[in-house]
Amino acid sequence: MKPPVDKASLALGAYVYAVLAFIIIPLVIVIPMSFGTSDYLEFPPRGFTLKWYQEFFDSRQWRNATWLSAQVAFLTAISASIIGTAATYAMVRGRSSLATLFQILLIGPIIVPHIALAVGLYLFFQSIGLSGTVPGFVLAHTILALPFVVFTTASALGKVDANLEAAAMSCGASRFNAFRLITLPLILPNVISGALFAFIISFDEPVVSFFLSGVRYKTLPRRMFEDIEQNLTPIIPAIATLLIVLSIAILAIAFLMRSRAKA
Amino acid sequence: MSGLATLLLLSPFFAIIAFVFIYPLAQLLYISFTEPAPTLDNYARVVTNPVYARVLMRTIWTAVLVTGLAVLLGFPVAYFMSRARGTTAALVGTCVILPLWSSVLVRTAAWSFLFQREGLINSGLMALGITSEPLRLLYTQGAVVVAMTHVLLPFMILPIFGSLRAIPNDYLRAAAVLGASRFATFREVLLPLSLPGIASGSLLVFLTALGFFITPALLGSPQELMIATLVSQQIREVLDWPFASALVGVLTLFVTLLALIFSKTLRFDRLMGAQS
């Protein structure tokens, strides 16, 4: 039964769509701005050009930053999903007394301010020569991505019947083979979507990268930060547009994976 | 599964957390108490120097403001989303989730375009005749509050949505049948049942807002520092590590304490759960 449309519902609807406009407009506005011909930012943009995109792809600095971020994000996705899946499997299947400790440590990187982690890692990594290196970025980003990988994997693993593995093992499979052949295929869509989340978390991560970036090795967000701080040029809307397209693509794949898993 | 196997599978997790999370934070805390000599001076400076005490108060006040705004903007959206079906539900859900997974820098940059002297907000205000000349919007505390609310709003909407979605429609219909007005239904049914979601969202937004760095650094005024920007300034410009460590120490201890006290209300899985 549909409730009758009255003034209160209309007011609620109007309010909600106004808030949604507030949420979406700042994201949408950068797209037309990235095609504007003038050298400074204006809205609405005059003319149409792809020169800012060309400038981005032609610039050695931007290319290096993007490549560094992509490498780091790819390695972070791999390390976070392996470490996260192993830990989740142990927590869900094993009767571990470490459950409370595990949960506290898992939530830690979400709760503790990123600025604190960034400053701590800056000091520590500087002293052991990991600052501004790919392994340094990957280690730091893995910490930030782990909770999301664990949440995504745990929700799938909780639904897989433990008896399936018991059956496989009673037929002579080792626990590892039972996991590899039975459980992993069942939770794979969630593991992959967790890895995709880890990729995007790392690729976009600004705070830790701000402190860990060296003079030579700067991630894309670090370069963007400098550009926004110093000279706001239309190259930023162009990069923003590319990043938005990337997030939409990754989100879409992640959701497709998970909805297929449910079907 | 044997205890040994469980431990083996968990060891990479514990190792990386110990190495990259606990050790660096412990080292910072250690420095804050021991340099230049075993001392509490670094902490005394944070609390007694009026400049820094004001930074602390400003940070807390900004976080309170952002949290309040996020509840006011977020609750109706969460309610609408929890009752919507089909295309509407998908549309609203996408609007809420998309920003969550798009870069904080992109969103902060977008606000700096909007807040510019010749930006859309100023030209809109002038076209409507509300002001005759462009206002100074960028590099103000107001800009920081608006942009932070924008960045953190999904963290408020999703937990509230999670608790509202769990309320069966029958409850609302029953209230209506019994003659409750809409406001009474909201006050007596919706609000009490969604309180855990509101608490979880508010805590998440408040704690995150306290440590926010990127948005205040890019949109805020240098005269109205927030704690994270002050930390970065102390490290990059003043090179005062012990004092910066104390600032980080105060922030981290405060946030951790709040999180521990309210740990029952924090439901992180809701953030992911609401996405499925």
C-alpha cells in the first residue's frame, strides 16, 4: 500500500534531494571544468579541449606519480587480501582466544587518526630507510586497507558451511586443499572485491603518503596536494575526473562480483 | 583447526600490525615523554600555552559542528533511503556511496573551486543579488566545516540507514493506525530505534573529524589552525619533534579513550554491510 502524498512527504523529499545535490554537485562539477579552454578555472567553462588531459599524460612528473601510486596500490591489494583472508579464515574457523585482541587491533587503524600514524611512520621509516620507498608505502597502506578486506571476507566466510570442508577432509583432502578447492572459490568474489577496495584505498591515500613521500618519490595524491596548495590549474579537474571514473569502475566491478556471488 | 594452524594464519596480521602500527605509535609516545629529558613539559605546553589550547578547542568545536550538521543532513537521507524501493533506492544509494570511495583530495579540490573568489558560489550569490561583491570564502573555518561535512556525511548516513532499515514497516503502520501523528511516530518509534545508528555514525564522524588533515590544510586559514595542521607545521617547519609527538599523543589518547568508552556503539561492519 502506498501512503498518500502529502505536504510532509513532499517536504522530506525536497530536503533529501537538496542534501543529495550537496553530496553530488562537488563531484560532478569537476568534470565539465576539466574540458575548459581557459588557463584558469572557471564555471561554466568556455570552449572544449582535451589539452589538460594531454598535459597530464605528457608530464613526466604526473606520469611518475601515477605509476608509483598504481604500483603501490596493486601490491597493497595483494598483500592486504592475502594477510586479511588468512587472518579472517583463522578467526572464523579456528576457536581462537585471540578474538578480542584481533578485533581491537583490526579497528585500531580506523580509529587512530591518520595524522598520528603518518607522523609515527615518517619517523620510524626514516630511521630504517623505508621512507619514500615502494615497500614503505605498501606496508603503510596495507595497515589502512586490512580492516576493509577483513569485513568483506568475513561476511562471505560466515555463510560458507564448515561441513563442506569437513566432508572434503574426510575424503582425504588436506585442510589447505579443502580451503583451496571448496572454500576459496565460494568466497572469491568477496576476496576480489576486498582487494579492489584495498586498491582504491591505497591509490587515493593522501595523509600517510604526504609524510612518507620523499623528494623524488611522490604518490599521485601527494602531487595533487602540492598542486592544489600552490597553483590551482585545470589539470586538477582533469585528474579528478579520471579518479572519479576509476572509482566508479572499481565500485561497479566490486558490486557485480558480490551480487553474482549471492545469485 | 589446530591452535598452531590458527596462530600461523594470524601471524602475518599480528606481525604487520606490530611493526607498522603499534611500534611507530609507541615510539612517538616515548619521544613525547622523554625528549629533551624525561619530562612532561611537552604536554604542559599543549595545555597551558593559550595558542595551543585554542587550537585544541577549535578542533573539538569544529568536530562537534561537523557531527551536528551531518546528523541534520544525514538522518532524513538515511530514512528516505531505508524506505525507498527500486530505482529511487539505487539512485540514493549511489549518491551516498560514490563519494565514500572517491578521493578526499578530489572532493577538497572541488570545494576549493566552489569557494574561489570567482567560484560558482560567489557568482551565484552575486547573480541572485544577495551580495554585490565576492565574499572571502576560501581559507576560512566555514569552508573547512562545509567541506568536512561533505567528506564525512556518508559515514553518518550508512550506520543510521543500517538501523532504520531494520525497523519493520509494520511498526510505522501500527503507529499510524493507533492515531500517532508523523512527528509522534518519529519521536516514539523511529528515533529510539535508530539511536544506535545515530550514536555509531556520530562517534565515527566526530573521531575522524578530530584528526582531519587534508581539508583544513587546503581550505583552512593559517590563523585558525586545527590540531593536525599544527602537527604538520611543527614537523615540517619548526622541526620540533617532541612537541609534535605530544600533540599527536594527546589526540591519539583522546580518540582512543572515547572509542573505548563507546566501543559498544561503534559498528564498523555496518559501513560495509550497508553497501551490500
